[in-house]
Amino acid sequence: MAKKKNDLSLITLGGFGEIGKNMSALEFGSDIIIIDSGVAFPGEDLPGVDLVIPDTRYLLENKEKVKGIFITHGHEDHIGALPYVLKDFQVPVYGTKLTIGLINKRLEDRNTDVSPEIHEINSESKIKAGAFSIEFFRVTHSIPDGVGLIVHTPQGVIVHSGDFKLDLTPIDGRATEFHKLTSLGEKGVLALICDSTGATSSGYTPSEKLVGHTFLKEFGRAKGRIIVATFASNVHRIQQVINAAMLYNRRVCVIGRSMVKVVEAALDLGYLDCPESILVDLSEINNYPDQEMVIITTGSQGEPLAALTRIAEGSHRQISLIPGDTVIISATPIPGNVKQVYRTINNLFKAGANVVYRDVAPVHVSGHAAREDIKLLLSMVKPTYAIPFHGEHRHLVQFKEAATDMGIPEENVIISSLGDKISFFDGNLKKVNKVGAGSILVDGLGIGDVGNIVLRDRRNLAENGVVVVVLTMEKETGKIVAGPEILSRGFVYVRDSEELINTMREAVDITLKECFDQNIRSWSGIKDRVRKDLDNIVYSQTGRSPTVLTMIMEV
């Protein structure tokens, strides 16, 4: 009797219909491999949350099947969840040299006690993991050492692009391996899982070298210090700053915790070429003339605690802006960060700096393939099915339009969402089911203990404040022997709102008397009545609904 063949399934756990926390898995029979394990950073709708990681419940339910985790590159949205995921999965992790260096830094930062089995790979490596055989192809991106995956399965070849752009003149000379992709296209590819972030941008993504030309131009003009803010992980960008500094006989100081860590790792592993003699410690920068200094820093997104933001606000302990400083913000604001980026730019101008940013000069190029680059990749790979990832829904739809332009049938371009289990059999799409998926919130040391109710309370506290009613009751009789006292935080200032506070106190007195007359003695019953009555009074007086808490002490 012939053995029944299994379906091949793609499980979308993060990065589909969203930017960040990239994670997907391929499953065949009793084998699963995980591709990437990233974080997302919380927006304003997640107050107090530090990180967002993928929900791995489906993988935990099939834990014995997981054979390995394959990482495409070292960005946080691809490696940041590993310290949490590796607590549950003791499986090998595969990544390139720089990627592994950054993973180790991340594990150290989180003080995790996990000791994963980590394997270094390159674009020539071949890995066997259960029913899967994995090869790699080099891609260019905004961080060195990125790879895409070629996964050979019993049901066909799956290609995962990783994050990519088609830069023909990369800074390190390591271009995307087109020959591998065209060879795959000639042999047949079942599905391409493709980066779609740049699908909304027309044309081709410019080369990183364009930014280098801008640096040379601005460095030639600058008379005083130069401060360059960019993403810490953009090692190629940092290299171009160093190159320009060397050309103009300037020394380089690196500041910002994440920037320092990445530069240290890149120097140690040979991904940055920088003579030690030009590097200057932050404590020594005042020992050199302004016209001889370049400072590379974090803060290109206007992050409140980042070095550039504090410099712009005048709150940095060691660096104060000097009129005539040149500040280059070598990044494009991520959606959601636009206001804070322009706030920083305005503060820099107020301090007398010459600010160079995306509106006035080509100081940034994307690390993601634009629409025509995506079309070129599709023409090389020639997949039967195309599955966009790394994008919000608008990116996925734009990718679908590009794919159909290239002749892929509309029904073969699969726009997926979190938790889709896309199954193939004998070269055809079989079905799409749903599995448990979503987001786990990390808050301090807590993982997953912040849910919708806690977030709702935090939003209400942030928007409306809190009112606390404090009173003391006699245990035996239930009489009020002290209070009620009304405390307000984030609602009104008590001294400026005495009339309102007196009205609230009188309302609580009436409620407590009613509770006593009706023989209501339980704390929960009294608290509930006080909360409801005070809610009504406060809303009628102010139109606001602060959180009301009642504290009862017995004597």
C-alpha cells in the first residue's frame, strides 16, 4: 500500500498584515522549521508596553516537531524575540556571522539563562532539518550579511526572500546572488514568500552609495562639528560616515547604547573598516577642535531617550549643541514617529544647528525593494504562488498588483493574515485554515500578563486620571470614623478645584449613609456603590470619567 503524502503548510505567525515581529513556519508531516523570530515596538495604543512578540501557541502545541530556527538577518524585527522563544524551544538556531554576533548581544542584554545551539551559515551552506533541505542566497539590505532561504520540500521549493533590495553597487561589494534565483526559476518554484514593504514605492530603490555622495558633499561644507543620526543596525551607513570622516581628517565618536553595541560587534567581526586611531571616546571629544569631530548617534526616529533627542533638548549630560554644528538625520521617519522626528528637527534649528534631513537632501535610501525590484525578483524566480509578507495590508495589496502585472494569476497571489495555515499538495493550493496566533505583550519582566483589560485601564488612567476615596470604618458597627478623603491624580488639582472636591465628598457621605441605613456592610458592596455614585456625579460636573478607587481601613 502506497504511503500517503503529507501537505506542506506555511503558518504565518508574525509580519503578515503588519510591520514587525516577523515569524513564519513551514510544516510537513512531523517536521517544522521556523523562519525568523522578531519583535515589534509598541505604539501609543499600548501604554507601558516594552515589546510585542509573536504568539507561538501553535508551535508549542507541536513542540516536538520543531527542528530549527533559521534567521535571515540581524534586525530586531527578525531576531528580537529569540530570548523569549528560546526559553520554550531548545532547537538549533542558524544565522550568518554578523547575525549570530547580534543574536549573542541580544541574549546578553536580556540576561537570559538560555544557551542555544547556534550554527553559523553562509550563502553556500546546506542544512538538513527533518524533511526540509535548506540552502541560502545572499541579499543586499540595510544591514550586512542578509540571506534569503531556498527550502526544498517533498511538495516543491519554497523561496523566502528575507528583507532585500536589488543594490547593484553595495558598499561591501556583496550583491544579491541573481544567478541562484534565475536557476531556481528555470527549475520551478512552488511559492515565493516575498518582502512587500517597498511595494508602495514606484520604480527601483536607489543604491546605498547615493547617501555616501551626500555625506561627502555635506562634510565638505561643514565648518564645525558633524553629528550623524541613523539606525544603529545600518552598518553600511556607518561605514560611509567613517569613510567621509577619514577623507576630511576628522575623528569619530560613537554614542547611544544600541549604536555602540552594534559598532563593537561589527568591528570585532570585521564588518566595519575603521582605524582605531580615529575613534574617540565620548569623554575625550572636547580635547579636539570642533572641525575635527564627527559624532555618530542614535535618535533618528526622535525616540524620547535617544542621544540625539536629548542633545536637541539640551538635556544630554556630555554634549551641548554649538551654533554652527551640522546635524545629518540619515533616516526616514517610521509611520507613527513623524511628529517626534520633526519636534527634534525644530529643536535642533532653535539651537542654531544646520540640519540636513530627508526634505532637503538625499540622506537616506530604503533597505527594501521598490515595486520594479519586486517585479524583477518575480521574473527571476517565476513562482507558481506568491505570498507577500513584511507589510501592512496596503503593502500586500500593492504587491499583489505587481505580481499580477508579471503574469501570476490573481488567485495565486495569497494575501494572508496572522494565523493563516496555507497548505499545498501536489503543486496546488489545497486550503487555508486558521491557527492560534497574535501578539504577546512584554512589560518589564512580565510576558503575556498584560491584556486588554489592563490596557483599557492604562488608557483610561492616561486620559482621565484617577480619584481615590479614603475612609476608615469601625469594624463592629460599620460607622465611618474618619474621612472620606478625596485624592486626585491626573484628574484635577485639589487646591484649584475645592468646590468640585467638596461636592464629591458630600456625594460620598450620602452614599455611605444610604449603605449604613440599608445594612450594607461588605467592603465590595460599599466600594461598588461609592464608585457608581461618584462616577455619575463627576461625569455630570465635568464630562470626564476618571478611574475611581475606594480604600477602606477598619479599626
